[in-house]
Amino acid sequence: MAYLLPAIQISDELLLTWLSFLRYSPNLKNDWKIHSSLELFSAFGNEGHLKSVQRARLGVSNKSYAFGLALNLGEKGKSLEEVDVNPGVFVQKSF
């Protein structure tokens, strides 16, 4: 599954954003599936890169629950002056 959403704001300053959701969940066995997802967000203005965020998830799911490893990345500034790396685990409930 893939969702891609570009947007352009035209006002005093230009703002271009890009939002993407990519998910892949193949069957493993019985009610178990591999859970993989990638979420991407980037924003650009007149001066170039403003901010980007990437969220990656890899784990397993059973019915409406998923759990596994997570990685969040964030970058700010034209030259990516600020970079935030946040690894961890995730638990997700789908409604």
C-alpha cells in the first residue's frame, strides 16, 4: 500500500511539502503477518530544505496488534544541521 501526497503553498513564501506512507504486510502463518512501514515527510521553502522526518517500522502483526523495532529520524536546516536519531520498539493497535 502506498499513499503519496505532495502539496504546494503559494503565499509570501513558497512551501513545498511531500508526505508518503508505504506499508507491506505479507502473510507468515495463520493470523501472523510481517509488519513493515515507512513514513516520509519533507518540507522545502525559498531557502531550500526546512525539515524532514522518516519513521520506519519492522515487526510482526496478529489480527489488530503489531509490535517490533522502530526507528525515527529527523533532520532540520538547509545543510541538515540538526539530526535526531531515535531507535526503539513499537506496539500498535489498529481499529
